Amino acid sequence: MTMRAVVLTAPGPVDHLHLRDLPIPAAAAGQVRIRVKAFGLNRSELHLRLGYAENARFPIVPGIEAVGVVDAAPDSDLLPGQQVATMMGGMGRAFDGGYAEYTVVPRTQVIPFRSELPWATLGAVPETLQTAHGSLTVGLDLRPGQTLLIRGGTSALGYATATLARDRGATVLSTTRRPERLADLAHHGVHHPLLDDGAVAARVREIVPEGVDAALELVGAPTLPDTLAATRVHGTVCFAGMLSNEWIVKDFYPIGYLPAGVRLTGYGGEAANLPAEILQRTLDRLAAGETTLGPLTVYPMSEIRAAHQAIESNTVSGKVVVTTDA
């Protein structure tokens, strides 16, 4: 028995991604084989393709997340046909990931859920929600009534974080480099959309004179100093994204780099950091029309190269999802 899967043969351009027939993998005890229905695309997979990922092996089936149904789960509490999400834990790096019709992962990184939402919508949720939730809780400890700046607001993670922060009672400022996307931010509930020319701290302080209570850095090292400058004394900046593909601060000298009293943290989580009840509650609210995680662009798996190109060229706003059904 074979399956369709996307294989990345080596780092490089999108033509290094190949749609191939591979054997359907077997699931051992402690593992779950998932019939993948959809998977989200992430900057992590772009970094892998561009050769930035450490400890990656090639050829590899990429993909750090997927949603689908249980196909086999030896000695497990999960039942065939049960809806599940999976993410991280070495997917698409240490072992073949979610860019396939079937993927095998440890039971410890599988989250069951129930939803009648379309698979394309479900595919947009797991990793984005995990990172947004963890960044706000672990990374920033955001409290009701506080102000939050999101640097890189029209990314999938930016939209999701804005939604969760607003639901927590925060006032949200969010940036985009494209003037035509300011209206998108406002439409998705951002209180203060800001055009990002690389220096937004002064404009942030026109709105919040003392600086924001919290800031989520999703662009990366190039904008981090300006994000720190937009944050108040005893405020917190959480570094959780690398839209710029730059995540190393060269010649880091903390006393000269960090504004006095501003705290810098980071966040990167695993499946275990997304409580099942948070995932289920978010899916239920999405189904009821009570919340949104931002724009969604969907491709079939046969167009994986076009999907990757859209991510790399930043021609889409929000999340890109690939469905496996022909």
C-alpha cells in the first residue's frame, strides 16, 4: 500500500519539493498513524527548505503539524476514525512529518478533538493556536486591561494572538508593512493597526505614552530593538517568530542592547503545551462564529510548490493550509 507524500530532497528552491508515492508507514506500540486530512504551513518548514534548520536529515517529508483521523493506534486509548491533531516533537525534522496522506507520531503528541468544521479550517489551528496561547500565557503573562504590541500582525500567528489577547481583555496594537493590510487588522479586531516602516516605537508611544505592557516579536532580530523601545519599564517582550528569517542578535551586549528595566523572554512550545480543552473551546467558538484566527488560503497537495512560494514571497495574509484530498 502506498500514499502520496511531499518529499524535500535537499535544501533549496521550491522545485526541491516532490510529490511522490511512498509506502504507508506502520505504527508500533505507543505510536499513532493518522490519516492526514490537512496540514498548515509554517515558517519552520520554510526555514527547513532554505537550509536554516539544524539537525535536519534529507530526504524528508516536511511538516510540523497535521489534522486528520486515527487510522491505527496499537495499545492506545485512541479509536480508529477519531479526529486528532498533532504537532512538533520532531515532525518533519527527526522523522517524516505531516506533508503526506499518512503520518506516524508518538501518542504523546496527539490531541483528540470533535468538530464539524471543514478540514481546511481545522488544519489552520493547532500550531498557530499553541504558539499564540503559549506566548500570551507563558511568554508574556498577559493580564486583562494591559496593552499588547504584536510585531508582524498579518501573519497567521499575529492574527491568532490578537484574537486571544482581545478575548483576555487586552488593548491590541499590531503592525503590518503593507498599507493595504491595515484594514484587515482593524477588521479582525485590532484596536490600533500600525504601518511598520521599521521604526514604530515613537508611534506606539503616541498611543501609550509610557510604552506597552507587553510585546510579541514575530518579525525577528531586525525589529527587536525597536520593539523593546516601544515597551514600558518592567514590561515584557516575547520573541516567538522569525518572519525576517533572522533570529540571531549579533554581538549581543545586554546592557547596551536592552532598555533599562524592559524584560526579554522567548517562547517555543510542543503539543503538550496546548491543553486539549483550549483546542476544543477554540474550535467550538470558531464553529459558532464567535471568534476568528484570521484569513485562510487553501491549496491542494498537488500545488505544494505554489503554497511554499506564497509563504516565501509573503503574498498571502494569515494562514496557508494544504488539503490532502485530491
